[in-house]
Amino acid sequence: MSVTSAKMKLASATRELRIKWEQASESWNDSASRAFEKNHVDQFESQVRSSLKAMDTISEVMSAVRRDCQDD
């Protein structure tokens, strides 16, 4: 699997998680659900954003390596 396709899958799964969480929070809306969102859902999304940025960097490095290897 390429970095680009893995990034797309991760982004898609994260969007799906957010949709499912919004649906769940329609019926579970109390202090426990807000704490869960803050401590787990929001933290997870933050980590995913960092991962997506890192995947961009990895993709750029891999492209540079491929170009460098083709020049030889």
C-alpha cells in the first residue's frame, strides 16, 4: 500500500469515526460523554492530524529518494 493510499484510508476512517461519534452523542449527551469526547475522540483526531502531516513528509522524502535513485 502506498503512503498516499494509507493516508486516504486513515483520513476516511477518521471522518467516519467523527460521523459515528456525532450520531452517538445525539443520545449520549452528558458530562461523561463530553469527557469521553475530550479525552479520547478529540485526542485521537489530534494524533491523526499529526500522523497525516508525518505521512506527507514521508511521501515527499520517498519521492525525493526515487528521483535520486533514477538519476544514477
